[in-house]
Amino acid sequence: MTVLASRLDTAGPDYAANRAAMLDRLAEVEAAHGQAVAGGGEKYAARHRARGKLLPRERVELLLDPDTPFLELSPLAAWGTEYPVGASLVTGIGTVSGVTCLISANDPTVRGGASNPWTLRKALRAHEIARADRLPVISLVESGGADLTGQKEIFVPGGALFRDLTRLSAAGIPTVAVVFGNSTAGGAYVPGMSDHVVMVKERAKVFLGGPPLVRMATGEEADDESLGGADMHARVSGLADHFAVDEYDALRQARRIVARLHHPPAPAAPWPSEPPRYDQDELLGIVPGDLRVPFDPLEVVARVVDGSDFDAFKPLYGAGLTVGWARLHGRPVGILANAQGVLFSAESQKAAQFIQLANQRDIPLVFLHNTTGYMVGRAYERGGIIKHGAMMINAVANSRVPHLSVLLGASYGAGHYGMCGRAYDPRFLFTWPSARAAVMGPKQLAGVLSIVARASAAEKGLPYDEEADAGLREAVERQVEAESLPLFLSGRLYDDGVIDPRDTRTVLGLCLDAVYGAPVEGVRGGFGVFRM
């Protein structure tokens, strides 16, 4: 039997401590999520409702098929910056008329839905996902264009947003824009470059320049409706393909458009789904609060994959990295999960072979991170750790099957790259609240800087200031710890969201549904030169 046997002691003190630490971190994440959902705050939400308008997440909910999930992406974008959490944009994946779609919705309660630099990055990430997975894009538009106070960071790179819409269309990926309110300047190009456009009567206003700008540029006096109203665009300019009487009608028409796209849905899972044999709630107590303490990643695997059934590959070789085959919501996956944190030569070589096998069989890969990086030291350098680590990174970089990454614990150094970190283009990357990602651990980094400073002082024949050294180490540790936290990483879009560990199976299942919107095909031999 290949069903995993759990050794997790849910009645023990370690489990209780781990669970308590995870719940504390989850509370911080949920508080940040609350800020994103609040948008511009009660005052502006109330003003928006007083105009008879729906909030962005309400629009998304009415667009989706009833009782189907919505996988929100990058909800904490801009956390820790001068801009509001969420970046005035909601993005995510959901099912519309039976088709998995990428949905974006401006939040007009935040500066009228105007785009700041983080809005742009979040929107571009959404387009990247749609392009890779061939997901139709539905834009729920109500935006004043660029936030002019930050135009220097938006104008030049912002053109990529419109470029993406044209390239998606050229690739046969449908784009739909539903305009609920002002869609001004750059915002006007979203409907202008979408395949299908719906506008709401007496609400939608689409123009390159509003009445004040027209007055300044040409001296012409014009009102909103005659300049860019839905009725004008439906009857005169032809920009509106569909004229909706209200928001509910607009969303109904958008659903009909998707139903008529004849866009192929993702193929059904080849096997029926079977729930894990262990309670997913137990995922809260697996990862220690102190990431220097190892944990068994198979305890996570057992609570995520179908039937807790896992076929290990080379279990006795390179045991610091657990790899093997499983099914997740009825779909085959290959899993790579760090066991003891450090990657040695054997682990690296095993990973490279396993990735090649997954590409031969066209099987997506799931990376579960808990690594401090590749092993250092004289014996390991002489044993070829650089070329073996490079072999693993080569395989990850050139693999063509979809990669899904979840950071559970540490994700440090080049180990972050070898386990398919953000720079290696996983289709999706999510983070547990327990995770950390940085060039190395805080204490190690501070210690390295101290050693270098001591060596420099000795070389110059100068005395070393121990008190200053202690202060420096403490400051560096605080900085690295703060900058490796999930909220910080998610705020900068280094992941697609911080998730509750109990949702891992569901999130990965939704991601698999999305990636099968495009053909899942591995590379055949094109891995470049492996250094042997």
C-alpha cells in the first residue's frame, strides 16, 4: 500500500504550540485581508452604495456561477507601502457560464478606482496568468485611469496593460470588458482593446479626456453623457457592443457572452477525486513556530493529496528531498517537498531526474518549500554541489509542465530558485503564514556581515568595536526578519497570496483547473547542458 501513515501526535505539546503559533499568524493575515476588503473605507463605500452601485466583490459574486469558488489573487498587494492594501483592484479565478475565467474588478471606493504602481503590477500579474493558462479575461471596469500623483511610476510601464489585452486577443484568448462607471484616459483603453464590451446605461462614461480636459485642450464645452456615455457609445461611436439597463443586466449579459464564446473548458479530471484520509485542520499544527526545527513534509502531503496516496521516488536516496507521484482532485501531480531543509548533491540530482520524468509524462509539478538552500563547506564544494545544484535549477528553469509552488517554511538562498521560486515562473505561488523567504536566515546573514567586518578591521590593523557589532547584528536581524515575512512578500507580489494551510488542497485544485485551460505538455530533451 502507498497510503501514507501519519505519525502526527495531535495530542502532544509540540502540535499545540505549532497550532497556536500558526493561528496567531493567520490572525495577522486576516486583519490585512480585512483592510483589502474594506477598500476606501466605510465613508466611500457608503457613498458608492448611495449612488445605487455594487461594490467590486459583489459584482464578482454575481458574475460567477452560483455556489462556485473564487480564488482571489494578490489580495495583499501594496501591504506595507504608502498605498492601500489590495491596490484598488480585485483579481482572481472563477467559473462563469461553466468556463474558468480570469476576473479583474476595479475598486472605485479607493480614489475612484485610479491605478497606482501596485495596481499596475497586480493587473499585469493577472494577465500573465491568463496568458499562460489561456483563461478568458473579464474586466469589471470603473477607473479614473492613472493616479496622477504617481504618474512617473505608472505611465511608461502602464502601456503593457493594453499591450497584453491585444496579445491575449491575438492568441485567441477572449477578453470582455463590463463598464460600470467612469473609464477615463488609460482606463478607456481597457474597453477599447477588449473583444466584447458591455456598458451600463447612464452609469458608464468612457472617454480619453473628460470634460475638464477637453475644455483645457480645445475650449469645447461637453457634458459626460454626450462625450462618452453608454447611450452615445452604443448608438454613435459603436464602442459598446451591448447596452445594459443596470449593473445586474450588465453582469447577466457578460455571462451570456462567455456562454457563447465556445472557449473550451478545462478537460475533466481523469480520475474521481477522493478526500485525504486525515483531517485538513491538522495542517495548522505541523510547521513549528521556529523554522530551525525540522518537520516531516509527508504529514502535509498526506492531508492534501487524494486518498493520502503517495508513490515515493528514490525514497532511500537524497532523503532530504521527498519526491513522488500522487493525484490531487483527480489529476496526476508530481510533488517535491523539502524534508530536512538542506539540499545536498544527492537531493539535487534526484530532483533533476524527477523533473525530467514529469516532463516525459506531461504531469504538473507541485513544490512544497522548506529549504535553507544548498549545502556549503569544503567537502561539499569538492563533491560538486555547485554543478549538482545547477543541474536541479537547470531542470526547473527549462521544464515546461505547469509548476505550482507553496512556501510552507523556510525558502532561503538558491534553494528558493531550485524549488521554483517566483523568478522561475511557477504558474502559481502561494505562501503559508509560517513561511519565510530571503537570501538566508536573519542570524546567518547578520553573522556573515559581522565576520566580514571583523576581517576588514583586522586587515587594516584596527581595533574592532564589539558594542557596535552587537548593535549592527541586531539591526540586520530585525530588518531581514521583517523583509522575509509573508505579508511583506505578498505586498510586493512575490506570491499570489498568503493562504490558510487548511485551504491548501482547495487552492491547488483550483490552480490545476486553471492550468489545464492550456495544453499540459512537457519538454522533450530541451534541458540544456547538464554538468556531470
